[in-house]
Amino acid sequence: MREMTKPDMNTAAGRERAAEELFAYAKEARAERERKWDTFEDYYRCRNGRAGLCVTDAYIHVESQIEPGIPDFSFILREGDTEGEIARRRELAVKNVVDANRLEGKNTANERRLLKYGDAFWKVRWDQSAAFPGAADGGDIRVEDVDPREIYPDPTAGEVQEGEFLFHAYAMNCRKALRAFGADIRRLGLDPEKLLSEEGTSDIFRLQAAESGEGCVAVMEFYWRTPEDRVALSVLLCGREIRHIPDFWLRTGGQNRSFPFVQYWRIRDERNFWNISELEYILPLIDAADRELQVAAQNRAFMANDMLIVEEDALADGVEVTNEPGAILTMRPGRFDRIRRLSGLSSAAEGTAMAEHYTGMIERTVGNFDSTLGEEPERVVTATGIKLLNARADARREIKRADRLRGFARLYELIDWFCLEFYDDGRPIRIAAAGAVGRRARLQGELCYTYSGGEVSPAWFPRVDCLMEAEREAAHVDGNL
């Protein structure tokens, strides 16, 4: 572990130095994972084969497993809500945020990252620039899908909420950065053009700025836990702090000490922060199938030419075999049976047999092709048999869905904390317009979200349990609800 100083977190210079050292520490610890991500990306985009020839199982596996829909949920209050009114109002507020952010449209990008890299992240934030009807000062809650490559966690943490610090580092267009942080830059008395033209105060920030791309700057959100176990935030632009929030959760911080991120995974790796991608276990099989496919193609090219065996003196004088369509050969009398055609010594069907064997092993490893692609298994011809095999494959997939389901539960709980934190008393939440259909119709109406008497000081909020729809249906079957 690298040796680090203990900067003064009460000053901007101290926080900048802490961000520099901790970010370098987190970036170094994540280097091996980045190499894996690059490998997974190459296989997904079929860049692993030589001469452009490769099997496409990595791409097929990812695209066949995407679940675009988001799970539905309901809130149940643990105590003090015999009528369920408080839980219902908080549930409607969260569903309004989910609906306003069009979460289903953002989910497909997260699903690809989950399947390729093994991890996916959601971020919830307060956007003061967002217009909100009925509120004079504006602002609203935003939910964003975050690329895992933008997350730099505490290397000692097992998951995102266990760490002492967390970085969200991302690129932003220079003009957008001026709009987003212009007020902060002016408040600090800085020259915007000069600030954005700087490449940072250290090598690590210069490198991060270079990775942002032309016309972009590096924005770094540095979250850390204070000695009082509260969450603080420092926003750095080109390595310079332009915004400091000493207490992220003013109203709910007595109960809520979460970083505003949610991490979920496909296959849990209990020993690491970063989890397991299913691609990791099929890459050696893909390499083996690629080699067989390439060898088969080469053999076909070199050994598949037509071949003739011609007995000596079978042809008339001056006649040669040209092996071309429409050729006329003059034979000696009685020698017609002295020419034999062997065709090629290699065929594509023979050469690709081993490649198909390896792709079959890939299908068996991931355990999802039969049910998702509609392929009928061999030696099973009845509808009942196929249904049973597909049900078995779906049961295997349910295990992989479990952590994804709990990840969404944590997301809905985090959105609930944001509603409690940022929606002030009297703010109307317009769920839907009159005449809406579908999901919006179920949320139709207007809800006035309030705290306990509209208090500005911190208050105690009853804890809710987020029950996913699939869990509710199972509980009803068991008679527990």
C-alpha cells in the first residue's frame, strides 16, 4: 500500500492534495481490472480473431441476456404506519422519480455493462438546474447510469458503501462545464478560460485530463467519510476544487450515510470489490474455437483444390489436363477409365467440427442459449420435454437475476432518501396528467410531499422495506402477506 500523508480536510488545498493522493492510489489498484475490461470489450466486439475471423459467442451471450425492463416494487413501513399511508406516499414519490427519469431507457446500457464487465452502477443526484413545475427555485432528482470505468473506489472496500472514499471521474465538454460550474468559478474569482486550459496541478490530473479527449475537461467528484461518519463531497475541475459540500445529507444524515451510488453485479466475488463477468469463463473456449476455425479456413484454402490422377499414356499425344470448366481431353483408345478425380483433400465441414464442439461447451458453460434463443435441444422432440428443459435453464438464470433484483431494491431505497432529503414541504409531485394510460395511469394524481410538519432541522424518518414485485407474489403464494 502506498504511503500517504494526512492533509487538512478543512481547507481547499488540503482536500485537493487528499484527492490527488487517494485518486492515484485507487487508480493504481484498479489497473488490473482495467486490463480485464479491455479484454472483455475486444471479445464482445469480435476483435479477438486473427485476420478478422472469430466466433461471435461473446457478443451473442451479452445481447441474448439483456433484460430491458426494470422490476416493479412496493414499500412497506416497518413500524408506525398501520394504514400504510406513509409507505404509499413515499412509494409514489419514488415511482414518480423513476418515471420522470425514463429509467427503462437507460437500463439497457447498464445491462450491457453488467454482462460484459460483471458490475453496473446507478447514480442519484440533485440537479438544481432542472425545471420543476410549481416550484419557484426549480431543481429535481436525476438518476443516471454510470460506466464502471468512471468509478474509482477505496481499494480496501468490499462494495461501494463500505469504503472510506469514492471517486466519480468523468469527461465533460468545456462549454458544458462552463454552464454547469460557471457560478462556482465566478464565486471563487477564477478566470474560467484559464482554469479550463490548465491540465491540472499534478501528473495524475494531467493524465486524467488527457484521457478526457479533445475539447473536454476532467471532472472529479470526491466523496469521503468525515470523522463523524458523515458523507462529504468535493468537486474538482482540472484538479482545482470548485465546490465543497461538507455534509451531503443535511436532513437525513442521522440515519443515512450512503454514497449516492448503487452497485450491483452478475456473479459476486466475495474477495474483491469488482465482481465476475461470465465472459471470463468462456474466453479460453472462444480462443480454442477461434484457433480451430482459423486452421480449418487455412486448410480449406490450401488443400481443397480439385485433384486428378491420370495414368501415364492415358492422354493422346500433346494433350494436357488444364482442370478448367469446359475443357476437352483427347484420350488414347481404351484408356477412358485411366483418369480418377479425387476432389479436395480437406472440406469445410470436417475442419469446423472441433470449432462447433467448443461453441457447444460455451453454451453449456453459460447455460442460457437454449431458452433465450429458442433452439430446440437434440434428442428432445416433444413440446413437454422442451418446456421442461427451458424451465431448467430459466431456473439457472434466476440465480443470476437475484443480485440484480436486490440492486434495484437498493436503488429505490436511495431514491427514497433523496426524496426525503431534497423535496421540501408543499412541493407538488405531479404523477401524471388526466387521461394517462398504462403505468402513468396507475400513478395518476397529484401528491404533496411533506416532512414532519415541514421542519428544516433534521428529523427521524421511519424506515421502509423495499419489496420487489416478484418477492411480493411469492409471499402471497406462501401466505405471508
